[in-house]
Amino acid sequence: MKDIAVIGSGFSSLAASCYLAQAGNRVTIYEKNGTIGGRARQLKKDGFTFDMGPTWYWMPDVFERFFKDFEKRPSDFYALEKLNPAYRVYFANNEYITIEDTLEKICTAFENEEAGSSIKLKKFMAQALDNYNIAIKDLVYRPGVSPMELVTAATMKKIGQFFSTISKDVRREFSNPKLISILEFPVLFLGAKPSDTPSFYSFMNYADFGLGTFHPKNGMYSVIDGIKRLAEELGVTIKTNENVEKIIVENGKTIGLISNGEMIDADVVLSGADYHHTETLLEKRFRQYSENYWSKKTFAPSALLFYVGFDTRIKHVNHHTLFFDVDFKKHSEEIYDSPKWPDEPLFYASFPSKTDNSVAPEGKEAGIFLIPLAPGLDDIPEIREEYFEKIMARFEQITAQEVKKYVIFKESFCINDFISDYNSYKGNAYGLANTLMQTAFLRPKLKSKKVKNLFFTGQLTVPGPGVPPALISGKLVAGLIDKENIQ
């Protein structure tokens, strides 16, 4: 039995803690904020409840596999509802495509937009399913220690897909710009442009069209709460308002940490906090990656988020609604190529109260709005207000209704908040993008190369950004710790 100190309480930290406690270790989580969950925290105000971070529940099989490792099921901790429609995508005033809950229905929607496109979609989805079976059921459960992890009979047949891109593949088959946008959309969860994302990642399209979109009752925080309950059943201790200030190293190995000025002994330190920030808790000679290293990496976007309470029900939207009525390519360039506040931003809106009556008072609506941004931009209140006005004006015009006059309150969250609340590098929201040169063994390592008994987990390491990968990251790092001969 070993004493393991875990920094942070996001999905990856909670998952790792469950596995480590199951293996017989004494595990304590140290969370700097007043509530657990990391980016998946919850905001409650005036009878409204908002998920502050993730709002999409995709890849239910990954959650099932996680709970099965503890002889549990997701339904032991929270209730799931499959959304139909999954989401709606607006392209102009009252002009939209609705993505429903089965591939057959989605094929019909494509065919209505472009004759013959359903045949191409079925072919594309067959490839996406094949990639999903290789990636999610096998490759992502490898710890990124060696490039040989990627060398299998199945991946050798797919080698060409690592050197083409999602954008090229989609545009080779489809010419309709609306359908192209819908097919390129899922890889945005991986934090990179479709033109920089390897074709192999089309498995995200299977996660979207093949498996569907779900909603946990009471929001994504109910998943955090479920994993917390599991962790505590396994003996994990969780401490909030614990700001870790330093990781202590002696004779080349970590012996503990300092939190709120107090020395805490530990045989192992595992950080699920921001990787770059975690290394600043070490003396410079013990850091694996330089500031120059981080500055050259492709980071996933940051975001400007608004949490809005409306004094009326909002019409002409679904639980998840995307607004692609402006130039997708231009906004992407303003995130990745020439970072700036976007001239005409795409945005996403979530109305969980469309599905879940528990998140808003009767007759009212909870709305979450998200604008993807380049990390590292200047973030001031005046700019936030300017962009709220921009998206509200477009929202009203596109959905043909007045909504702004019904705003009871709005709270915002942006780059400065990602930095202050999560110590996020340049205020990124989703971690390190999954580009070809930032995949698997090319990502920052789960295990420190310079300090014995120091490990990392989460969206800046293996396998990458997103909630399902975070659960997998926790399992991978727990497996590495279990294999170590820690003294």
C-alpha cells in the first residue's frame, strides 16, 4: 500500500484515483477550488443549473467500460437519455439541418440536402466505424510509451489515413458546404482544424452519427458526482480548497507536496492539473519540457462562455444547436493561424432545460453559449460584452425571435478564468490538439523522465482532449503506477 497524492479533481484525476484505490493504495485528492470536477464544475444561480464545462455526452461505451472495471454500471450513479434530435445546425435565417438519433434518419437528412449523398455517407460511416473499433477499443488504451504501440496489423492497413486529413476525405466525397461542415464538426472536439486532423480520426464521426448524443439527468456534473461516489466507496479522500504550491523532490524522486503551506508526505504524486503548470511546481532542473517546447505546441482553443437565465422558453432550437451561418474556414484561421478575436464567430448554444426540467424553473430556460477562441488573447469585460451582443443579435435574427429582453442574468467565463481557476496554459479550454505530430507517443508523457514517482494525467497528455479520453488517461496512468517498483 502506497500513499498517493493526486493534484486536481477533473475526470482524469477521479478516474485514476478509483483505479489506484482499487489496487489497495491510500489515495488523497487535493483540489484548489471549492468544488470538485475541474473544468466540469457546475454553476447554480436563481434556480438555474449550468454545466460550466463539457455539455456533450458522447462515446457511452467508454463510460460503460470504466464503470465495468469496478463491477458497476453508469445507471448505478446517473440516468441517461438519448437525445432526439441530437442537435440542430443553422446555416442562415431559419435555414437548418437537424441531426436525429439514427444513421438512417441522418442519411435521409443528407439525401434531402443533396441527392446521392446518403450513399456516400454510408460508405464514409463504414470507414469511421472501422476506425472506431481500432482506436477506441484498442489504441487509445495504450500509454504512449513507444511508437511501436501504434504498429498493429490493423493500423498498418490504415497507414495512409495518418497522412491524409479529415478535410480532404470529406471534400473528396461531398461538395455541399452544409454537409461538409456537419461532417467536419466532430473533430473540433479533438482541438484542431479538420485540415490538420488525420483521416483516421473519422472515428469521431461514428461517435456522432453511429452512437449518438446523450444527456445525463441533472447535467454532466452528475457524472462527476457519480465517479466521486465511486471513488469514496473505494476509500479515496477528497480535499477541496487545497492549493498545491510545490512538489518536493529529494534524491531524484518526489517525496510529497506543499499545499496551503503544509508539507504532505506521499510515495507518489500524480497531477491531473494543467501539465505546464504542474512542472512550474518543480525546480527548473526537474522540468521535462521548456517554455520554448510549450510555445511551439498546437493548443486546442479557448472559449468565451455565457451562462444565461431566460425568463421564457426559447423557440426554434434544440438541446444542442450550432450556428454555422458564417465562414467556418475564416474563424478557424483566427484561432490557429493568425490568432485574434474573430470578426464573425461561429458559436454553439445548449439549452439543457429542453430535455431536463431540473435545470431551470418552470417556464424559464437555461442557455449556455460558447464561442471558440485562440488561447492567449486579451480578455477584458468590454470585449466579452461586445461578443455577447454580437451573438445575441445573430441568434435573434437566425431563429426569428426576441430573446435578449428575457435575459434575467448572464455570467461569463473566458481566458482569464481558465487561467485563474484551472492554471490553464494561455487559458486554453481543451488541452493539446490531436494533430499528427501530437498523437500518442508524441504527446507529453504520463510518467516524468526526470523525477521518480511523479506522474501526469489529463488532456495535455495521452490520449488527448475530451471527457472519454480523460477517463482513459486516468486508467492508463494508474496502470503505469501499478507497474512501477516504487520505494
